[in-house]
Amino acid sequence: MEAAKDALKAKIDDFCLDTVRACILVGNLYGAEGDSNTESVFFAIAFRIAHVIKLPAANAGDNEIVREEKVRAWWSLYMVDRWSSAGLDVPRQMPDDGHIALPLYELDFYAMEPHSNQKLVTHRKSGLWAEMVRLARDFGRIQDLHKQYADADINTREVERTTGELSQKLETFVDRLPEQFQLTEHNLRRHASKGLGRDLVALHLGYYHYATLLHFPYLDLHLEANQNQERYALRCRENAAALSDLLSKSWLMDGCKPVYFIVAHMITVSSSALIHGLLFGDEATISDIRRRLESNFQALIELRSYWPAAAMMVSLMRHDRDLLKAYTTTKTDRLFTFQDMCFRSADPNTHKADKWMVKFLLQHGSPIDEKAASVSMLDDTSPTLLDRDRGRYTSDALSVLRSAQSFHNTDWV
């Protein structure tokens, strides 16, 4: 990684497609090590060079492969920008441009002959990556909605209106997916046989994650009552559960296992919504929630073996916190910090849609601090932790995560 960085810095003023792609690669390497500041710098250089060389415009001598590589590099930057800007809470740099062609269907691209100047694709058929781009276009609006509400820039009626609009767009998106991209076991196995199983899984993980984020504010017991509150809260929990179920299934299917780093953040958000169901949901759902929390935790453990930065998402045991601090002094285990906030806080409104929650949900590249103690005033009819056997639920949730780690080595620090 250091050698790659040094080689890139030696030619950082070579304004070309290769430099853009090298910046993306090196940025991701540093992100995987938990160095989000260096990651962000290399991404920013990639954005600027892309603008300077006017990506994705083709030059006169470009063959079809180079033209498509430029399109794919542009949309790589777009996706990087959407995630990295949220992760570090910095302004987005890449515009929403509806005039740029979406990435070509993956198998059509792979079938191109390397040295041919012939136009091999007469009709552009979009593929899985193109669908991911369409889906990610609303991610920025979801980010903005969270921040505006936490900063009191919009009222709850405006939140509800925008949530309804985006919720409908997400539903329409998944309903209109081509049949071959729908989430079925047949499609998973068929795409896996062509080397695209992980891509199909990534598309649907993204859908479930965005939907969970969008509806997350409706887990706030303080949100002004409206006709959609319970429906949106249920939708949040359902999408969090669906993400966990898809992850479990894909983990067991050859060619479908998603091991890219941001899955760790998706798992953490999913688990936080599942914890809400554990505390305030129906007693009949407890066993399913326990199972999903356990599978989520096992996935985090495995992701940690690929990406050192995944360790910031969770520590194995509460008494390991000192060991975690010895491992890194700038990152905090996000899942246990959230869990502690839920189970040990005097505030019964555990999923309050405030600035701390926005940071937890979106800023995966920034350390998350323990939440300052506060108590919200809820009416006497509201279901709260104070009305439950808190000790039982605390023990229950902790046992879920601790039982999961018993299947793995604990000498990970």
C-alpha cells in the first residue's frame, strides 16, 4: 500500500484515466485501514483530475473499450463521492448528470475484444452497475433529509412529505427492476455462475440499506404523531431484517458472498434497527431478532478478517474495550456504543433522530462517541424502556452478540 502511494505521488500530475483509477484504488486501500482522512484526499484528487480531463468525454482515437472505461470510471467516482461524503460529512463533489450514459451491461463489456476498433455494441443494455447508480441517486437526498431534520431546518410535515416521496421512489425502483435482476434464488445462482453473484447481492443490499436509513427517523418515539409513523417505522425494521436475511443467504452461496468494507456499516445500521424491535417490538418476534443479530455479528467478525477498519464497528466483549483502545485510539466500536446507549441510558427514547444519530447512521468514516446522558419527556401512554424489564433485555441482547463470538478466536487485537 505504501509502495502504491509513493508510485502514485511520483506521477500525480499525469492527468489521465490511469491516474484517476490509481487514486480510487489507493484511497480505498487507506479507507480499509481506517485512515479516512488520507482516503478522502486521494478521492478528492481523483474528482479534480476527472474534471480536468473532462471525463467521461471520449477522444477521437478512443476505441469502444476505452470509451466504456471512461464511463465506468466516472460512475465509480460518483458512487465513491456519495459514500465518502456521507462518511466524513463533507460536501459532495460529483454532480447528478442525467446526460451521461450509464455503465454497459457487464457481460457485454467483458465480451469486448481488447484491440478492436470496431463498434461492438449497437444497442446499449444497462446492467447491475447501472441499476446501482439509479438507486444511489436518491442516497444524497436521504443524507440531506437526515441532516435537515436533525438541524431543525425542516418540520416534521416536510420530513413526512419527503420521506413519502423517496419511499415511493424506492418501491418503484425495485418493482421495475428487470426480471433477471429481481432477488430470487434462481437469479442469484444464475448470476453467480457468470461471476456476477456479488453484484446482484450488492444491488439489493444497497436497496435495503437506503430504505432502512430513509425510514429510521420514524423509530423516534418523540416524532410528532402522524398517520404514517407506525407504517414507516415498520418499514425500517422490515428492511433491516431483509438486509440481514439476504446477507445470511449470500454468505452460504458460492460466488455471492459480499465482502466489501461498507457492508460492515450496513450491518451496523441494520443491527441498530433490529435492537429497536428487540426493545419495543412484539414478543413473538424476539427469537427472529436474536437470530438476525447473531448472524449480523458473525458477518462483522468475518469482515474484520478482510478489512482492519471493520474492527471499529464492533468489539467482541464489553471487557475488551481497553484492548480496543490499545488497538486504535481514534475509532470507537460503533455497534456496542449504540447498544450501550440503548440499554444503559436513562433516556427511554433510544432512537431519537438527533445529530448524534445522524452521525451514527451516515458518518461511517468518523469516530462515534458515547452519547451524552439525557432524558426525554414522553407521555404516560408511550411504550418505553422504563416500562420493561430492562435488565432482561440488556442481558438478552448482550448474550446474542457474545454467543456469536464464541465460534471465533478472541485473540484479534
